Amino acid sequence: MGPLPRERLRELFAKVDAFFARASARHGARMACRTGCSDCCRRRFSVTSIEADALREAVAALPEADRSALAARAQAGDPGVCPALDGEGRCVVYAARPLICRTHGLPIRFAPSGGRALPVIDACPKNFVGEDLPSIEASSILDQTTLSTVLAALDMAHADASGHPRGERVAITAVLSGEA
């Protein structure tokens, strides 16, 4: 029997984190992503069921006071801020953060909605300011379609093994508040 989906998810997270570290080292000041910058955390989103389970595990490992504060932030419902951010703008579940959080800031190639348009490259507006993103070397660009496909496959395997419906999305606020 091969590695379980959660083990594969940890491997995927490690690969994306390593990619991010290489891109940050390569591009230095061209990337504004640093501890304390939480601009990409100023929204709410949903996660896959496998990511939700990883977040639940991380929340359960927090001290009771931190879990209570996290649940209170999630239930307060500020729609403009991820409840995982503490008062100093740090993510309290950083090690278990979902894929979308791990890729934010990097140049990402994605297919625009609506079908037949050519792929687009985008990045955090604080990064690569004044540069032509398509001119960034390919080795520094993540492909969203590939990442989404791998995550979907892991989530399907996880759903089949755990009894979750395939393709289920869970609001991050529900996970962090303990409601889901």
C-alpha cells in the first residue's frame, strides 16, 4: 500500500514551500512576501475536504486559549480577514495552511474563465512591481492547472477513504470555528 492522501498532501505542501523559497531567493526584493505581510489573507475562501482535515488537526493541536480566540474570530465574521490571522497579522495555523495560501505571491499561470483564451500570468500586486510578468523565467512560475489537478486527485482519494463527498468544499471560517 502506498502513501495515504494526507501524506501526499504534506509532500505537495513541502514541494510548493520549497518552490516558494527558491523563487524568493532568486527574486529577492522583487517579492514583498515577508513575515508580517498579510495582504493576501484579507478575504475568506473555501478549502478542499483534505485541507479542511489538515486544518482541523492543526487547530486541535493549539492550546485551548488559542483555539478559543480562533473560534471567536471565525464566528465574529469579519468577511475581509481570514480568522486564522492573530492580532499581529500572523497565521496561527501556518504549518497547515491550504494550498491557496502557500502559492499567494508567486507568479501563477492560469487559464482565464470562459474557455479558449491563452493562459495568463499573475502575481500579488506588491511583487514584481513594474515588471512584465510573462517575461519572468518559467522556472519561477507555478502552473495553477497542474496544482489544482494534483490537489483534486488527493482530495478525491481522501474523500473515498474518509467518506466525504467527492469535490466537497468547506468554508475556512467553518473549519476554524469548529462548526465543520
